[in-house]
Amino acid sequence: MPLDVPPSPPAPPTLAPAAPPPPRPLPSRRAATRRTPPADSFIIDGGVPLGGTVRVSGSKNEALPALCATLLTDQPVTLENVPRIRDVDVLCAILAALGAGVEWLAEDSVRVTAARIRTTVVPEVLARRLRASVLLLGPLLARAGRVELGPPGGDVIGRRRLDTHVLALGALGASVALDETLRLSTPGLCGADIFLDEPSVTATENAVMAAVLARGRTVLRNAACEPHVAGLCRMLTRMGARIDGVGTNTLTVEGVKSLWGGTHRVGPDALEAGSFMGLAAATGGELTLEGTRPEDLRSTRVVYERLGVSFETEGDRVHVRGRQDLRIRPDLFDGMPRIDDGPWPAFPTDMMSVVITLATQCKGSILFFEKMYEGRMFFTDSLVAMGARITLCDPHRVVVTGPTPLHGAVLESPDVRAGMALVVAALCARGRSVIHHVHHVDRGYHRVDEKLRRLGARIERVSG
């Protein structure tokens, strides 16, 4: 039976990161001072090979569902290797507003204690800042029997449907009401045999988090099996959940009455690793990444080798050699090569923007086919403005021909991954670039400007 939601105690304070001291801006130049930046911006002087060693942060895509999963128990849960990025801070603020205690024990370690859930209404102003707010549906429904969520925010990269979430939770026994707000309620969840209509990562995570406290057995078919989904399942198992098939597209969950607390270490961010490998290759630098999980980079290796980029792995280290011969490998009989994205273990959609940017520095032509989001390719207009030869065939496909020398420009970051791609472009371009709205980059990459400076990048953050 769902737990009673107790009377409202005073809400715990919302935790927010301390504001960093303002950085020292680069010397003024006409191109960089033409207008006042509307928010934090990066000023980048490109054309310098980046090199050195950098440690990969924890995975954003694992940390966010792991934080939501802390609502499934009334005992303390400690998460380690959590990237201190904007999305994490927003989600921690939501957890605090719901009644959980949130305490940062260290820069990358947070303890959440959801002993009491004060409300099951997710604050709309915070939900609109975070796409991952949708991951609260499963835990709140399982723990308290009801949840209200306004339209979640996130990157505008195309349609991002919620139907799969609602269908899965409905199959477990949730009643659904929808106007401007999504309202789910249940007298008690029951296991079911569910075939997801698409292998959605977040819908899989929501269904698993709901099923662990449902009565009986749940079989989840066509489930997403990305490494961060497996990481969430391992965390739930340590908390007392019974989940079989972790790492496959069929998950079997035997419901339990309650979960206990514990400690979970978030896995490394393969997207950050892939991004840094791409920027090293694009600038001609030699780079070593520490704290990686090389088995998560298999599809990245296939794609990078097609662009002429090779790397070696040893333990948790990845080494990218400097000044590689960037040549696009054609298909047999000189056919036009193509790079597609897809569900794991295929090449991840979130790496598309960085790899398209890298391809502008490679000799040859290649077609990129982005299948998931009809808005992700529009950032290529910025690359064209910098001198790239890119043909936008339709909202899902572009052809890149290189190599083309890029030149500095004034740009705006449209989303997390395109923002990082523009950083890569600016780093390998001649001259100075200004990238506005870098809060998008901050949502997915932990102190990326500080990491890049340690690798030799001439990058500064300025506040407008």
C-alpha cells in the first residue's frame, strides 16, 4: 500500500552551489566586445593543440536517476562521484522541496535522506529547468502513491515524448489524468509484463524504479540497456531490489516491500570522455583520460576509427596520440560512408554534435544520420558560419566535407551537446571565438573551462 504523506513540516533549505569568484577576462578585442554577453560566456583563442592528462567526471545520465531513486527509501543514501553540474543542483533543489534532506559531504559526494515526503507535487518552476524531472514519476508513485508533474524542461532538440513513461506506469496500475499537469495515482502498484513501444532510457528507468516496490513480478521488454541504466539497476540491487537481466533489453523485477539505504558510486561519463577525445583529435593534441570505463567506448572507437582517429586503452586510462592523420575511411568501392546513432550498444545520439565538428577537420566526405531528434542538426549553421562545408539534407541528415580551416566567430550555445561541439570548434579555429549561453554546457560538463585550461586551452569565462 502507498505510504501516507505526512503533514507539511517546514521545508528544508534549498541547497545551491557557492558562487565561484569571477574569472579574469582575456584582454579586450573588438570581436569579443561588440555586445555585452547576456549571461556567462566563453572567450576562446583557438588554434592551440591541447595535451596532458584529465580525469573524467561521473556520468550525468547515471547521477540524475540515482538521485531520484533515493526517494524510494526512508533511509540515507550516499552517492559518490557525482558531477557538480547545473542539472544536478536543480534536481537536488527539487528533492529538498519534496521534503528530502540533501547534504553535500564533499565536492562529488552527496547524501539524501527522504525520511518523509512532504509533498508529491514537483515544483513547476524547477521542473521546467530540467528534463530529468520526469524521472520523479516512478519513485514518487511507488513510494507515496501519487505524483504531479508539469511539463519538464531540457534541451530543445526535437520532440521528446512522455507516452512510453505513461504507458509503462499505467501497466503497473497507475491512473493517469492530464491537463497542463501530468497526475498519476495508484492504490498500489502490481507487477506486469510490459513491452515498451521504444527503448527509452528514462522510461526504462521510471518503470524499474516503480516496479521494485510493486507487488509481484514485472518483466520489462525492449528496455534500454545503456551503461547508466545498468548503473541505476546495480544501485537499486544494493538497496535490496531484486532485478535480473541487468545490461540486457529484458529486465525482470521481483517487487519487495521496502528498500534500505546505502552507498553507490556513479560510473564514469563516457560522453565526456568521447568529447575530450574528439577535441584532442581536432586540435592535434595528445591526451590521456583517467577514470574511464573503456568497454563503454566500443561504439565510439568504431566511429572515431572511421574518421582516422585511434586510441589505446590500459586499465581505466585512454590515450589519444597527437597529430593523427585525419582521413575519413570510405565504404567499399568508394561508397559514401555514413554514421548513424541508435540505442545502446550503437553510437549514442549525444555524441553526434562533437563528431560532426571533428569531421570538419578530416579529409573526405561523410553522411551523418541523426535518427532520434529532428532539431539536433540545426547547430551546424554555426559551424558553417565558422567556415565548415556542411550540407543540411533534412532535419536528420547532414553531409560534412573536410578538412576546412575554421575561423573564430560569435556563437550561442543551443543545448548541452551542441554547446560542447561549439567549444571544440572554437578550440581548433583560428582567431577568437565568443560562445554565449554557456550555462547549457555547464548543465552537462563539470567545470569544463577549468579542465581545458589545464590542457593548455586559452579559454576564459566572463559574466554578462
